Amino acid sequence: MKTERSTSGRPHWAGIVVVALILAACAASGPELGSVSGTVKMDGKPVPNAQLTFEPEGPGRAATGLTNEAGQYAMEYTPESAGALVGPVLVRISTLTTDHPETIPPKYNLKSELKRTVESGKNVIDFDLESGGWTSKKKPGE
């Protein structure tokens, strides 16, 4: 029985390389993420346009989310990957922008005391913040 070979007498390496790359891409799964969504309220009222950051306690990048008018959010690890890294995270919530003052007390952002754990699968994490009479003394740009 006669076997065919490439004209150079060597196997088709390009085909082998392509198959290996496809198998490697399928095997690479990236970090484990959990789907995270919920609501942010302060003194019982929804907080619109709040930026949330979930900073992992271990290595890895933070996930971010933005609340809508009803205070609802969903976290994104990257623009292509929804969720946050599985494990304990420090949460920061802020409304400060160049044209909007901070309306969230520092204990929830700059000096955050919020810690949560993201589990594998679906997570609903709601935040019921309390202003405690705190008001920002800074205006945007200060």
C-alpha cells in the first residue's frame, strides 16, 4: 500500500500546528468567574450612576459595574467577559465624576469596609448603604 507524502517528503507541519493551536485555545479557560448582579440603595433609595469595583483580595484584575436609574448593576471582568473573579473581594462604590459630586460616604469607596465573596455560578449581591447624615463637602474638580 502506497502512502502519500508532501512534495518535500515531510508531513504537513502547518496542518499539525493549526490543530494544536485549536486544541490549546479550547483548553485555555482563563480565570474562574462568577456572574454578579444586584442593586445599590442608600437610605432605602436606588443609587443611579454609581460605579462599582470588585477588587480581588488575591492576584487578578478588578471587575467593574455601573448602576442604572433603578440602582441595578451587573459586573464585567472585561468588555467580553461578564462577572467577577471567584473569591473574596473588596467592594468600592462611588458616584464621583468630573461633573458630579460624590454622594456615597468614604466608608463605601476610598475607605471601603465592604467585603463580599463571589461564588462560582450566579451571585445576587445587593448593597443597602446608609448615609448616616454624611454629605460631600467637595464639588466636582476639587
